[in-house]
Amino acid sequence: MENNHNIFSGKLVKLTSIRPDDAEVMAKWQEDADYLRRMDSDMAIPLSLKELQSQDEESSNHIQFRIRTCQDDRLVGFVALHGIEWNNGIASLAIGIGDRSDRGKGYGKEALKLILLYAFYELNLHRVGLDVIGNNTPAIRSYTAVGFQEEGRMREAVYRDGQRYDRIMMSILRREWETHK
């Protein structure tokens, strides 16, 4: 993707603003235990419609988009840059593809490419980081495919289904992303 490319739209998905009915769709995703348990290392607790709507508020250190299909404008996920430290040029990334049937279709990977383009070219960030549970192999594959590198592990920090998993920290620097893309 070049500088003059539409930074909000790819071939499969586009990054859009939050729409009034998004929270209702996202509330349905909250009923999927697998979705909740892969999204965060904290306890899986479904959020109510009201709680989801309150999360939609923007702040100067939190920017979020909805991921919609280009073909039919259907909501399939979200992506956010949070904990932005403007003085250091860094942010943390969160992404989720809600419905199980929409996973594995390349939506997340393309949304990652778009949010990195936005982070590095529009926001002029230097580094984007994230953490992921070690058993979330599809997510790790997507992060690695767009250029994220593992930079550390919190060994056995997540307990799921009677097993312990590492919490993996990954990041990408702007110069790495420019080389990788």
C-alpha cells in the first residue's frame, strides 16, 4: 500500500467509524466463549449492550474502528489503537473478528495491514505492540505475517481449561513495517 492509497479500505474489508447499531451486533459476539477467551487474558465476562456502548467513547489516547466487509458493508470485527503515548510515538493494538464463521477468511490480516498503515502514516507512530495468548495460533500467524515480532513472554501467565499458556508480547516498528510491506 502506498501513501496515496485509501488508508481505510482494502480488497476484503474497510475500517469505518462506529455506527449506532454496532453494539447490538457486538453483544451477540459476547455470547461466544471462544471469542471472549481469545480476546483477553482476563476472565471471560460477557458485556451488556450498555457496557459495549460506553466503550465506544473516543479519547485522545484511544482510537477505534469497526471492520466491515467491502462487499456488503457487514460488521465483522473491530480494531483499536489504545494506550497511545504521543510523546513516545507508541500504541497498543487490539483486534477481534466476532462471528466464528468470519474467522480464517483474511479479514483480520487485511485489517491489521490497514491499521498499521494508519498508525505509521497518519498518526506518525514509531511502534505498535500487542499481547496474545500463546494458544491463539491463528492470531499469532496473522501478526507474524504482517511483520510483528515476538519480543518476550510472560511464562504460564494465562490459565485456560486446566492448562497454563504463555502471554506473548509482540511489536512492530515503523522501519520494520516499511521494509516488510
